[in-house]
Amino acid sequence: MDEKKKIVSKIIDYIEVNLSAPERLNVEEIARHAGYSKFHINRMFSEVTGCTIHRYVKERRLSEAARKLVMEEDSIARIAQDALYQSQQAFTLEFKKVYGCTPMTYRKARINRQLRRKEVVMKHSRAWRCAA
């Protein structure tokens, strides 16, 4: 099992490096890179991670898009394009299915939460002073 985990770890590393490259993240290309058949690599990946390679890639692209929604000011259309969705509508539908809200709602809620956290931290840092 340790050997399988090493192979899957290398596959995940490969996926992370090539997350925005569509031609490099199909199962056939990943299998060729790893030196195994696509059936064997997918079965091994599923045993170790509990999901298929395709699902893992899809979810990683969505999680990266979620990060960008909060951390970057790019338009939702641009983020959808970066996540390799054919349209903003397809991206929004998939995002809502996974995160339970639209990308815009997610962006606003997360940014508001971050601002509230900063306010609390600033309030506490101003309130505390060294007794020296």
C-alpha cells in the first residue's frame, strides 16, 4: 500500500503543477506520465483517495476558483475561464452544486467575513497595550 500512496502522491503533484493545463490533465496523459495504464492508475488513485482522477481534478479546479474569488479581483467570467469551464453559466452551476451558493454570493460572504475578522483583530490590538 505504501507504494500505491507514493505513486498517487506523485500523480497529485503532477496534477497540482498542471492544474490549469487542460491537455495535460486527462487520465490518459496522467497514466502515460506515471507509466501505467489508465485503468490501473484510476483504480489505484480511487483506492487511495476515495475518488477518481477526473473528480479530483474537477474539485481542485473549483477549490482554486473559490480561492481566487476571495483573494483576487478578477471577474467571475475570468475565474471560470481559468478553471477551464466552457462558460460562466457552467461554472456557476457546478460551483453552486459543490459550495451551495453562487460564486458572487461566495465572494461577498467570504470577503465580508475576512473584513469582520480584521476589525476584531484590530480592535483587540488597539485595546491591548504594553504595561511598560
